[in-house]
Amino acid sequence: MTIRIATFNTENLFRRPMVFRLPGDKQRREVLDDYAELVSLLEKETYDADTKTRVATLLKKHRVHDSRRDRPFFVNETRGQGTLFKTKGSGENVTFDIVAKGRSGWTGWLELVRDDLDWEAVHNTGRVIAEVDADILLTVEVEDRTTLRRFNEQVLGADLKKTPYPYDMVIDGNDPRGIDVGVLSRHPITSLRSHVFDPDPDHPGERLFSRDCPEYELQIGGTPLWLLGNHLKSQSGDNPELRVAQARRVASIYQTALERSPYVVVAGDLNDEPSSEAIGALLGTGLRDVMSHPSYRGAPGTHGTGNSESQKLDYVMLPPPLWEQVQHVEVERRGVWAPSTIKSFDTVTSKWNRASDHAAVYVDLDL
């Protein structure tokens, strides 16, 4: 029996935070850094004068109070407006008065403004998944399980006339932007394990994983296969030490999973190149990257043009028992917009309607 296993960073399925539409990396990073800082400040038990001043500065900077402007995020107050802040004036002269004395003084949260993706981009994401036609597909950067199911039925099924996957699952992770790691499968998902609560060993009180390292158990014949899905710390606003710590923990989870089954696959967007310390921590366990298999003869990267190993971010890694069963390895790049190097789908005509800036990686195994 041939089983195809794939990973694909979809960059969301239907809706994506508007901040990702900003034209420059520096501008996007500034907004996301301010968002993260504001979330942290608002979680404080007590808001002292300095905290209130900084919160007011960030709220004004990003026009959080004005729903008529293209604000990147807003404060969702669930028990009436004005429990966190009040405003005076308008436009550039607006002032913020932080009235809550601490986190218990108001009910709500900070939320990124989202926008519907262009239908062509959604359709092209579906084309990539349909062309790969994996039996087990790890989906990176999906909104939630309801959205994954809707995509499965309405895009893969109704739009592209493919048979929808009978099994789908997403576990909500730690990323406040709602970009999670899920799975579509033609084989039963029989159990789940989450690591959202794993502590960061270097920062007491903080979670280790930026998203999660969900373990999905899939029944394939008489031997269960465990898929460890990952989306390690991004290189944007880089923190390589955190990514290394995450990779080391994934390596430990992998080794524990081997006690349950010889078939354990580590896959996803690992956000680092093969020569990095983070990837080395995984390969040091005996795992092997399928793109290093002799059956693969394509370009070395998976992100952007994919022309160099520095652009390799996405991986399917196999344990020794599965490495011997590899039949074929391929990278589906036609959903990427890189006209100088990639012949994209005819429906991919710009970066605005591309499926993703990541290619999908897949491997065929004879089990």
C-alpha cells in the first residue's frame, strides 16, 4: 500500500489578519511587535502610571478606537465600551484615558482585524492541495477546525470536484493570531496529544511553543503512525534560541513517540535551513529529511523561489524504518508566485492571488 504524506503552509484558508497585507516586512514587524507588547501590558495584574502611558501611546498610534480607519487591531470589550479606556477629542488630537486599574478591571481582549482572502487565492490553495493529493496532509497556518472543514467541503469538494477528506482536525495553539497546525487525512485519526502547555525552560511562566507540537495518531493497517506537526518560531523578529529550544523539545517528543510506534513522522514549517542548530537537533535523533533522499532531484528550497538551502523552511522527516520505504519525493511549487524561476498555475498571476509563498513537500511510502 502506497501512502503519500505531505506538509503545506497554507497562509490561512479564508481569512487572514490585515497586517499581513502591509507591503513591507519592517512595517508588518512593527505592527506585530506593538500588538504583542500591548497584549502583554494589558495582561498585567495592575496598571501603574508607566503602563497606562505606554498603553495609551500604542492605542493612539494604531487608531484602535476608530473603526472607520484601517486599524490593524482593536480592543474587544465584551461588557460594554469604556471599561478599559475613554477618549477625548478626535483625529490627531485624540487622547486616551486608561480607566481600568488592572486586568480584572475590564473584560475582553485585543484582536487583530481580519480580512477575507481573495477568492482566487483560496482557489489556488485548493489547487495545490488537490494536485498533491496526499493521503495525510499536515496543514500549517489554518484558522480553526470549522474553517478547515469548510475548506475541505466547499473548496476541495464543491469547487474542485475532489472527494473531501473524511477526517480533519485542528488543535488551537498559542498564537493569538489564530494560525494553527491541523491535519486532513484519509485514514482515521484515533488519538491526539497537545503540547500547548509545555513550559519554556529558559523563561519561567511562559509557554515554549509559538503554536503547538500536536501529535496526531493515524491508523494505517495494523501499525499506528504518529504525525508530529510543527510551526516553529518565525525568523521575523528572529529569536533563534527559542527555535532551538522548540526543536529540542520536538526531538524529545519524537523519541518518546517511538516507544509507541516505529512510524513517527515530524513535519511542518520549521523556519530554519538544514545547516542550522535547530534542524540539527532533530536530525541528530536519526530523523532524515525526505528532500535529502536520492529520489528527489529538485531545487533545495521550499520558500520563495526555492533556489537555495537558505530558503528551505518546510520539512517531512522520517525515522529509519520509514526511510527504507521511500518511493518518491516531490515539491509542489506551482502555487507560489516567483515568475523568474517558477512556472506557476495559470490562475496564479500575482503575489496577491498566490496560494502561499511556501511550496508543499510530499513523500510516497510503501507500507
